[in-house]
Amino acid sequence: MSALSRMLGRNIAYLQQYVRRGTPRVLPERDRRVLAAFFDVEEALLGGPVPDAPVLVRVPYLGLAASAGPGADAGEERVVRYEAFAPETLRAAGIAAADASIIDVRGESMAPHIRDGDRVLVDRAARTVSRAGDLFVIRVDDLLAIKRVRRDGGVLVIASDNPLFATIERAVGEVVVIGRARLLLRNL
């Protein structure tokens, strides 16, 4: 304790008096900061203020399931609950909080990458399909599905990851792109 007291620029009995006698009753901010950095701990552990809880963003979890198979009746879009995400997580996924929603995945056509029971974070603002393609939640013939979709002129090529499922082609106007699946959420 003597060496730490010297490191703080105090007399050698400073920290010993603080620990054993409670004098001073509270460590000055500068001393707390130096000791916290030295021990690599939060200042709150040394009597400093508790940091504010992180601000979280509420993302709606919809009572929908996109089929990873031939397609599923979408049913009614309703919010079942909200899930909390750190804004940094959404930013890293490239999605604005106002455009985010979570849905379930049912079926095996996207296995092994996306499994039955997984959930995906959907970016409803990202609906443009490029030639390179990406993973999208789409509606075809009133059926909701999650597939790899790429554009080839006026045609959308809709493919599964599982080779047992056929690739289909549809005219651009026959497919409603709900949004791009940006983040896979899997319960372990």
C-alpha cells in the first residue's frame, strides 16, 4: 500500500489509513481514476459513480415465420414482443433501428447456414436486389420465404442453400421483397 500511495503522490500511509480507518471517507476522483487504471477495474469498484446503463434499442419481434422451404402463409403481421439491441450491433449490421424487425425461420431449404428455428433480423429498408444477390425475405404467391435472391435482367433468381430444393425464376413484378436478412439470431 505504501508503494501505491507513493504512486498517487501521497504520503506512504495514505492508502493504509483509507483502508483501515476510512480516512478519507471517499477517494478523490483523480486517485480513483489512477488506481482503477492501475488495477484495470471500473472506478465504481473503488467507490466511484456507477456508469449509466447502456441505451438499448427496441426491435419488434413479429409473429411471422419465413419459410426456408416451399413457402409459408405469412399470416397477420403483429408484434409479439420487443427485443433489446445495442445501437452498435444494429450499426454494425448496417441497419437503422426504425427499419429493423425480427422473424422466425421454418424449414430446411436454407440449411446448413440457416436452420429451422433460427431467427433473422430483417432490414425492411433494404429491398433492392442486385446482380450479386443476397439473403432476402420475400413474398411469392402470397407465401413468405427466406431465400438467396439475385437479379438477372428482369428476372429474380430465387435459390436455396440446400441443394435438395430447386432454384426458381420469377419476373421482378411477381416477387415482393420484404427486406434483406442482415443478422442471424440462433439460440444455442
